Amino acid sequence: MHAPQISLLCIAAGLACGKELPQGERSSDAPFPAVLVARQADAYNSRDLDAFVATYSPDVELRTLGIDSVEVRGRQALRETYKFLLTMPKEFHAATVEQIVSGPFVIAREHLEGGPAPFPFDPVVIYEVRDSLIRRVWSTPAK
């Protein structure tokens, strides 16, 4: 895989509260965008592709920062891009190291590990939430 494609594999790792917490211990007073990003991260880490895709808008766009084009557009393309989750080793997981929420945006510094090269990987990811779904995502490229 080339670097932009790998970074797109990593964008779904944001967790609420700025650190990884068990699902039942997440803050209930977190802003909705952070809660939604945490929901998709839970699905990502549990390899639940249907639940993961359901957190995204039907016209979702995924981009790598510094690249002018949309790399993934729409839920079907998202599903195809992330079907790798179904075959990842059980050690593979993602966690948020730091997080900022500003209106509809969640900006996260993430840490992914337990998978094949280039992991571990620490992207910065920006999620835009509109109409209660993740509409756009920007991610820093892989190393």
C-alpha cells in the first residue's frame, strides 16, 4: 500500500475524553461530535464494519492532508477501504492520545499499533460532524 492509502486506514481511531477509556466509562457530558467519533472508534477497534460505516454520512469524504483530491467518497467506498479490519490481528487497535473539540470538529492525535508495517503510526485526524454523522475526515499521511 502507498502512504496516502495507509493513512486512510488509520483515520477511524478517535476516542472521547482524550484518552482510551472502556466503553462503559466514557463521559456522558462530552459534546456530540466527540461521542460520535468515539462510537466509530469503538466499532473500528471491535472490527464491526457495519457499525463503523453507520457512523458516516452517505456522502462521506476522506482526504489526506496535503493532497488535493478526495481519496474515498461515499459509504460503499468507505466499506471497501476499511474491510481490512476484518483480517487484522487481535492486537491491532487505535487510541486517541490528545483531542480537541471545536463545534462540529474533532481534532485528534492518535496512536495505532499491533498491525503490520507501518505500525505503530501516530496520525493527526480531523473529523467534521454534520447532521449527526461524520461528513468529512482529513488525516496526516503515513511516514
